[in-house]
Amino acid sequence: MDKGAENHNWFSLSIDQYIQECKGAIDTFNEKKNTVVEYAKHIDMNVVNLECAQIIKQLDFERSTPMDIPDFYNYFETYRKKQLVELVKDYQNIGDQYLKSIEESTVKN
């Protein structure tokens, strides 16, 4: 027969077991929430880095001699390329690493 079919008391109705299962589910939910919040912080930091990125290098005006045109071009272009590679890597990490990790942590059982 089913639990509690004859005797109606707190123990026969499995109230204690139900409460423990609820506490376990709440703990699991809190762990997943904390994981998502942590990854959201990383995403936010990457977005701020992308927003504040400076792809044009500051020119050193205290130089005693002016630069030639190829030197001037290389001065800016090498810095710009380096910065863009880093920015693209940060942007890809958002989807490849953080969003994928959020999805895995929330979807898995």
C-alpha cells in the first residue's frame, strides 16, 4: 500500500523526505545561479574591454626627429593589428567559452 494510506502522521506522509528533496533542489539551483553569475561577470569584463579598446596608438610628440612615412604607417598599423587580434579573441571567448559554459551548466541534469 502507499505510504500514509492507513496512518496519517508526519512520518508516514514522507514530509521530511519531501523537505530534504526541496532543499537539495534549492541548493542545486543556487549552484547553477552562482555559476551563471560568475560567467556573466566574465562576459561583462570582456564587453567593457571591447568598449574601452584603443586601436589608435598615441603619438609620441616629444620625439626629436619626425618619422618617415613608412615608419609613421608602421607605428600605427602594427599596434592596430595587435589590438584587433586581442579584441577578436576576447569577443570569440564570449560565445565560445562563456556562453557555452552557461548553457552546459544550466541544461545538464
